[in-house]
Amino acid sequence: MSNRATPQFPAIRLPQFEKEPLPPVMLARLKHKASAEPVDPVQATIAALEKSKRLAALKPGARVAITCGSRGIQSKPTVVKTAVAWLKKKGYVPFAVPTMGSHGGAVAEGQVKLLAELGFTPETLGCPIEATMEVKQLGVTLHGLPVFFDANAAKADAVLVVNRIKSHTSFDREVESGLTKMVAIGLGKAQGARFVHRLGTVGYAEVIPEWARIAIANSPIAYGIGIVENAQKKPVVIAGAEPEDFYATDARLLSLAKSFIPRLPFDHMDVLVIEQMGKNISGVGMDPAVTGRFDIRYLPNPPKPVINKLVLLGVTPEAQGNAIGLGAADYITKSVADELDLYAMYMNACTSTFTERVRIPPVMADDKAALQAAVGTSWRMDGENAKLCIARSTLHLDQILISPSLAEDLGDRGEVMSDPSPIRFDNNGRLESRCPH
């Protein structure tokens, strides 16, 4: 994007850590909460759509907007593609709209590019994508905030809201991420996201539900499809909801969704190494439910897990340099820092108002230097016995690498699959001991 702002950092190696010993690691497979068998996303989507009253009442040729957000939801491309085919079969004219607040640099072309990275293109969906950052005002909340709505969606005959129902990345409440949030922050575009977030926790707890009610009453929103995924990111529920039932549907399915969140089975780690973060993984790059680091100044972090030092080694290509959530790490590498898009990060953070999430931690020359610095500052005298864990991301926790001292804490929550072996790096200091994909 034309506004991209990428910094360049020096290759810093601190001499006191160059001989810091690292513990060996072994492969472990974790045992997550069992769930019901995944549903067939095609059949479940069709079954949900067949229950819609408003969609069924549309006239042939009606234009139907479908929401496409910025999260990497494994089944959502299939759900949207199936919905497109179903709508066409009914004689309607579907089109997709980016619904991702200020993501993608808060510009239409950036959001289209981000959708493509997530598997949403006109070719894959079978319908055009109509992207704009223009909005229409639909009303005003009790806090005096104007209620905005995607201009293209507002002109449609109907809007189909599709989103995953899950926990939010900041704090608990009755409704978190789901259909209600998609109406307020997704269809509200960048301006809507800025206004909702401007009031901080009040915006989340009070404004979003009211905003959604106003938008539903004054827009062509016709139906919603909520997706609940298990720990393996397979859909276990694909539920349809009439607009007036969005909030109740979100509340009903949120507790189920939370029961499937994968977590690391450790109360304490000296060092946690995350291979990749990104907005396609979590709204703040690394899921706070895994790291234990919400890091909102006046709100306490959960009592566990306690992680003395957190190291980040990469950002997903899908994030396009937006590493919001970086501030939760204690160390990153030069390769991470040199790929940051500060404009996208600052736009996202300032829109959300949680600017601490884009603070840049100490930048080390390479992976090896970052791991040695983390172990050397993890409040242990014996680095070779540190409780260290390497995870592919906070989303991919089926198989991890753990040190022998951490394996002692695994109990029946996982199974060790290999003998300990030294942590390996290539000649450029890049970590070679990585989690299986």
C-alpha cells in the first residue's frame, strides 16, 4: 500500500548473552478438550439459510451483500461460497463486502488484498467484491455516537452477516466476537470502529449492542450465520439467526466456543517462543488466552499462565506487516522488525485506542540472540534447565516443543513424543528446531 511505513533496525547482539546455555527440547502432543464431530460446512450452511424468513421473501434479482471479515476462519470461505451459490440458485445477485474496521490500512484496496490472503476473491467466491470505506449514517447512540454502515451494503436489498462466534482478545462479557460485533465494527467500517473503540471498555460493553440494534432496525440486514469452531479449527456449529436474535445467538454460543479454546497446559513458563503472530491468528496477533497477557493498563492479567519472557520470531504473510499485539512480547528479531508496517499498526492501534499493543520490544539480531537474551533474563541462574516452550502460534497448539523441566509439568494433558535434543540454528542464527506444521 502507498502508506506503508517500514523501519530498519540494527543487528544488535548483547555480549553477556552470547554464551548463554539453552535447554534441549522435545516434541509433545497436547490433549485438548474433546468436541462433537465437525459439521459439514456446506450442508450446515444450506440448512441454516433455508430457515431464513427475510431471505426467502426477497424478489428475484435482489442484491444481497455478504460480510467478509479479516480473521483467518478456516471454514468461512466455504460458508460464504456456499451462501453465494444458494443465493444465486434463488435468483438473487450476491456480492461480498469487506467488513474489517480499520484493518488493511483502512483503505479499500488494502482490505481487498487482505481478503485475498484469507481466501476471499471473486474467483473463489463466485461473486464480485464491492469495497469502499464510505459509510451511511443510520442513527445516533445514547452516548451521542453516530451509527455508521457500509455504503455499498446499505444500498443492497439484503445483507447476510457471517462471522465466527468466539471470545474477544481483551476482557470477558456476555457477548464478545460474533454477529453483533460484525454489525457494529465490521459493517461500521473504519469510522465505526474508531467511534466504538473511543470509549474503551464502555464501547465494547454498552455501545456495540446498542449500535447493532440501531443498525439492524435501519438497514437491510436480513439474516446471520454464526460459526463455532473447536480446538482444531473445524466447525462444530453453523447456526442461522434472524437479525433480532443476533445478540441472543452470540450469548448462547459464546460459552460453547470458549470451551474449545486451545491453551498451553502450563501455569508457569520461564520462556515462551512464538514462531508466528498475525491478525489472521488473533485480533491482537497472539491470543491472550494463551499468553495470559491482555496488557490493558488498568485491567489485571489473568493469574495464569505466568510467562517470564515471551519471544516472537515471525509475522504471518497474511498480516501484511500489521503486527498489532507486538507489545506483549519481550523480545523480537531484526527480521520481524524490518517487516513491520508501522502505518497499518498505528492505524489499527489508534482506532482501537489500545496503543500499548504496538510498542516495539527489544530487537535482537536473530532468533538465537533473541532466545539467549530471553533465557538470560528469565530470572533463572541455570539457563540450561529453563522451562521453555516453542509454539508455532497461539492458534496452532496441537504439537509443541518443550524443555525437560517443563515436561515435568505436562501431566496427563499431553504426551512426550521424542527424546530431548539441542535447539538448532542455521548459520544465520535462524531457528531450525520448529514445531511440525
